[in-house]
Amino acid sequence: MTVSRTVHVDAPATKVWELVSDLPAMGRLSPENTGGSWRGGATGPAVGATFKGSNRNGSRRWSTTVRVLRCEPGTTFAFAVSSVAGIPVSEWSYDIEAAGDGACEVTETWTDRRPGWFKKPAGLVTGVMSRDDGSTAENLEKTLAAVKALAEAP
């Protein structure tokens, strides 16, 4: 399953890219992710860099392992998320296109990579039993609204 949403942002693509690729600060954008830290000597986004993500939903808390898949400043940022046990969870991407007058279009895409047997245990940990009931689309919309607000702020 894949879900995408797009938003127009009145800010340069490079500024938007800096926001979505700053994984330690993702908590200011995401309804579930609260940030985390780069691992293995990584200090920022680069293909192959790894990151430990921290997440929350109400009183539930969990960590993930993130690996950067694509990293092109001003254009694209994508990463794969796995459980701390190494089970594939999802892939996230941000594709940014200049739209003229210093603005851009940002598309956030989420792809479910969880094996079928893992969906119920993951739901018990996260408190989200179904990611295909519209909650994922709603979270993408919230994240993109936060990106837009922060990027367009004076």
C-alpha cells in the first residue's frame, strides 16, 4: 500500500528539503515521529546514513531504524524504516519540484513494507491497528501542513 499527498509551498525547494531531511528535528513536523539521532558516525543526511528514530502515539513509545535511500539536496529525500529487530516497516520519500517564483511543490509518499504477519504486533506497539483506514493520509497531510507553515514563516 502506498499513500501520497502534495502541497504547494511558497518557499524555495532548498529550504523545504532542509526541513524534511533534518531527521533529528522531524518531531516538529510529524504527528508520530519525535526525532532521534544519527548513528554509525553519520552527522546528517547522506545515502546509506543510518538514524535511530523515536516515535509516539499517546502513551505508546517505540524506536525504529532508518536508512537513507536517496538524498539529493533541493529535490528528493527518501528513507527506509525498519523495526529495531530489522523487520521492514515502511519507506518514506519527499519529492520537491520548483514551481516558479521561489515556490515549490512537495510530495510526501509512504509505502507500507510490513510483512502481513507483522501488522498486528506493530499495531499493538503503535496503537494504530490499521494504516489503511485514512490515518496515514491524515498524518501526511498534517506533516505537509507543518512543513508549509515552517517553510513560509518569516
